[in-house]
Amino acid sequence: MERRAFIKACAATCALAAPELLAAGDLKPRFYARTQLLNDRGRALRAAELVTERNYIFHYPFEATPCFLLKLARPTQRDVKLTTGAGSAYSWPGGVGPERTIVGFAAICAHQMTYPTQQISFISYRQKGGSASSSRPNVIHCCSEHSQYDPASGARVVAGPAPQPLAAILLEYDAKTDGLAAVGTLGGEMFDAFFAKFEFKLSLENAGGSPRRPVAERAVVKDLQDYCKQQVRC
């Protein structure tokens, strides 16, 4: 199994055993249940199935927390140094897959927590920039206040008022099966604030179930255009 990104994340956690290797304030990975990513037919998703630069959505680590899955056109940067809004530093290991182009990020804007719903999405990856909003190409763009994130460098903020990068979803790639799994997060999680702000709405969207219920062994990946009825382009 190809575990380069995953092993780097584990190494950050293991550094707790040697405090001198982990500076005060550095943020370590948070590991949740290992969740196999499935395609919309309920079968194990293969990296080769992903269309380059298309928006995909899955939910992790909770049933109501949406995430982007992207296959970028070029390999990502490695070991990108980032900082949360609270000032905690962390290192994003880069993408996974045969060419290190596959990345995952929480689809919750770090500014006002705008997120894609089944009805509408104001946030998505844009291959081309837009003159009306001065959007850059190849960024995740939130139309609420025009925050823009570069997924090739750990969803670093490149424009707009967002105070920190999008939280990264740690992915595990299996070279033998070409499969993908989510194993944790890295960076500034906003899940508690997200639930506090939208819990009632999230409960309705999840058919009355608890939005805080953790995702277990599997999560279905859907094309954003199939997941939501309308995508706002700004």
C-alpha cells in the first residue's frame, strides 16, 4: 500500500513522544475511522475513475460534514507549511495517488462556513478564473465573500477574507487496488462551530438524523453537479 502522505501524518503524531521535535503550538493530525471511498454505484472508488479538475463531494468525518475530493492537473506541492487562524502551525504532506494529484479538503469555507448543500452550492473548485469576481484559476472559490484557496498547496488562502486554509482530509492510497480511503484531518477544523451554527438545518438535511454521527466504514463520492441542484458561479 502506498502510504507516503499517511506515514508523514503519522510521524507528526509520533513526534509527541519526543517533545523537542514538535514545537509548542504545532498542530498534529486528528485520526478518525478509516473510511473507504465508494463511487455512486456503491463500489470501491478507483483513482482512475476521477475526472481531472472535476468537483467531487463526500462526507467525512461526520455524516453532515461535506468534503471536496479533487484530482488536479499537476502534482501538488509537498510539505507545505501552513498556519491556522489561531496561530497553530502544521505541514501539509501533499496529494496522493500515482502522480500525487489527488487531494481532499473540508468543503466548509473558513470565513462564514458556507458549504455545499443538496439544493445549492456557493463554493467549488474553479478551473478557470472569472473576471467579475477577480477569481484566480485553479482555486476553490467561495462566492459568499470571495475567499479563494489553492488546493495544490494545502488549500492555502490566496484571496479574500478567510482567516485560514480549509482543513485537509488525510487520504490513504492503495496502489494495488487503486483505491482511496479517508483516515483523518489536518489543519484548522471548524466542525464544532459548524454544528453550533447549522445543527437544526443539518438535521433536516439528514432526514432528522444526528449531523454529529461519525462516518463509519464507507462514504460515497458524488459529482458535485449530481449532488446539488444548483451551483452558483461568481
